[in-house]
Amino acid sequence: MSESAAKQSSSLLDWYAAMGVDEAIGDAPVDRFAASAAAPQPQEPLAKTPRPDPRPASKAPPATPPKAKRPAAPPPQANTPAPALDGIKTLAALEEAAAAFDGCPLKRTAKTTCFARGSEQAKVMLIGEAPGRDEDLQGKPFVGRAGKLLDKMLASIGLDDTSVYITNTIYWRPPGNRTPTPQEIASCAPFLTRQIELLAPDVIVLLGGAAAKSMLQTTEGIMRLRGKWKLYHAKDRDIPVLATLHPAYLLRTPDAKRYAWRDLLMLKERLSTLQ
Ligand code: URA
């Protein structure tokens, strides 16, 4: 193989790995183009002949029916509902239940279940979007570049793994680090709800738009949501919640760090009233 062909193959493999294609599932490659060309082509559908309306003229719809208003989209549903989780009394048992749960399709492509890191006694719970490549490899949230920045941000207001508990809206890495779909988030939501109940934090911090939108049940953008105290309605109480910018966004947009800094100061101030 020439040097440039080897380079190209290696770049292709890097790209596959970044997209989440990192496991061989057969001994020989399959040419899907050839297979689909050989498959029988679907027949042209028969032209539809209008059937006479059997209803009396008075019941028949008018020639041009008025345009129906499109019904509001129903809230996203998980494909397979999570089992009842009320009987689970510890975070360790909940982590086991999440690892055994097959209702989120992302689990099939992820390497590990990435549940949480930090202290189970923490007053501050942080919720990010989804595990990335490093998190998938290590099975812990926020351990890659964005996680390193998050740790620095927390340290700047005197917090670390002994005083925070960190998780994500979903526990499995979406291939290629794409944003999780509302259905994927919905499939993990019962676990996250129970996780919040069991941890019982004094404050929740939402990292980035995906976490903020799903936890606050809104379509508003993160720039509008951030920097304002809101309430998360847990089963037995309301928990103050603050949305802020995602550390991965701050890595790409260092100018926005000043907003995150303001949010961190708001968090620090709030925590000082709890001691
Ligand atoms: N981004 C997230 O939202 N969560 C992680 O765990 C890592 C990166």
C-alpha cells in the first residue's frame, strides 16, 4: 500500500471511530450498494380510483374540507418504558438498574453505562447532556476536555468531587456525539427523576441547552434560560435550578466564559445562604 493510501485509510478509520463505528461485526465487508441494486425494485403503486362516498349527501364532507389545525405534538415517549423505580432506595441500586435497562437504543452502540461521578452527599447536582468519547471509555461523566474545564470552573468557587454530584440527561454516548433525541432523553428520564429524588440536592445546575430544555420542559434557548433561578418540581419538594452554558461550548467560544462566570457567582452566593 502506498504511503498516501495508508494515510487515507488511517484518516478513514479515525473518522469511523469519531462517528462511533468502532467495532467489527463481521469477518468480511458487505457491499450494501450492490445488495440494494440486486434487490427487487418496488412496483409502481396502482393509481387510486376515487370510491363513491356511501354516506348520504348531507353527511358527506364538503368538496374542499376546511384545513384542520395540526394537533400539538405529544410529549416525547420512550420506546420501552422504564420499570417502576420507586422501590429502588439507593443510588448504587439505581445505577445497577440503569445498567440492566435496555429501553434506550443508544446502549447498543455505547461501550459503558456512564451514570455519575462525585459525592452522594453533595448539595449540588450538575446535569449535562450526554457522555462523549472519553466518558464512554471511562464510564464516568465529564472526564474529557469539557470535564477538565468544568472541574476548573467548579474549583474557582470552591467545589470539587467531594461537594458535587455530576450526571447527564442520558447514560449512553450517542454515536458521533450528536445531540440526544427527545425520545432518547425520555427513555432515561425516569432514572434521572429517581436519581434526583435519592440524591435530594439543595441545588441543581443544568449544563447546556439540551439539559436545560429537557429538565425545564421548555423550547427556549440556553442564552435566555441561563443565569436565572428557576424551580424543578421533584416529587416531594421544589428544588432551585440554575441553567448555565455547557463547558464544551465554552471551549469553542471562550468569549462566553464571562456569562458562565456570572452564573458561577450566582451559584456561589446561593450556596453561601445554605451553610
Ligand atoms: N458533555 C456532556 O454533556 N456530558 C459529559 O459527560 C461529557 C461531555
